[in-house]
Amino acid sequence: MGRTIPSFRNVLEMEKADWRPFRNALDKSERKDFDNMFDIPRLYLTACSNSVQLVPLHPIIMSILFHHYKELTEIISEVERIKSKVNSTKERTRDRYIEKGT
């Protein structure tokens, strides 16, 4: 009979347990960040399961990278939106100043 493949949720927990010595070597203030990072793949369990990788860490790392990429692009978009708003405000202020000066 064939073997039962563990769910990726279980694989993720096993991988996290394997990294416990690394986590414990971190400064106490960094351990929560490490735990939060390892929680990210839970958002992408279906994608991780469907990737069928020989090395379980690969989809875990990819999901963390993908999540950070998405966050980074959102932040860049927000910065651009704020820059545009600031430039627009500067132009209106400059135009009002020019109008008052003439």
C-alpha cells in the first residue's frame, strides 16, 4: 500500500521544530519575529501543498519571500501615492503664492 503524505500544515510544524535550535540561539527580542516569519506560510498552505517539492523548506521560503515581496510592492505604491500628493500640494501652494505675488 502507498504511504500517507502528511499535510503541509504538519510538514510546516515539523520544519519549524527542526529550526528550534536556531530560534533559541536568537536574542529573546528576535524570537517573536522569527515565529511571525514562520507563521507566514500558513497563508499559502494550498500553494505550498500543490508545489510538491522534495525539500519542504523550499515552499516555506518561497511563501515568505512572496509575502514580503507583496508587502514591499504595497509600501512602494503607498510611498508613490504620498509623493504624488505632496508634489500636488507643493504645486498648488506655489501657484497660490504666484497668484498673490502678481
